[in-house]
Amino acid sequence: MAHRTKTDGEDKGLDGVIRVDEAEVKAHLGEMVRQSVEETLNGMLQAEADPPRRGEAVRADDAHGPPGLLGQATSTMHRP
């Protein structure tokens, strides 16, 4: 973040006040969120692409076919 120094004419009563560049904070936070989402999605795609190796445990919801929304197993139950 850019650090501003006090210039002549600024109020002397603002000593110790921290100035925050809101646009810069938003941009930085947006980049952090973007990176986190990208890493999470890449990890999920990689895990889906890598089949379990011989001898590895298979999760119960994996045994029922492809996952539905948010990784939940697709339901085969019929509603009346």
C-alpha cells in the first residue's frame, strides 16, 4: 500500500492517524480471493482427473456415480 507522508498545511491534530486507500485494499482482497478460488478449483479438477490407485479407499459418495452440485452424491431416490 502506498504510504503518504504529512505535507505542509495538513492538520497537526492527525498525528498517528493511518490512512487507508480503499481502492487498493479492494484490489488486493479481490486478487487474494481470485487466487484462492483458482487453487481450490484446480485442486478439485486434479482430484477428479486422478483415479484412485489400487488399494486406495474410495469415498462412499464416489461409489454412487458422479457428484452432483457441491460434491453431493446424485440421488437415485424418486419422489412421489
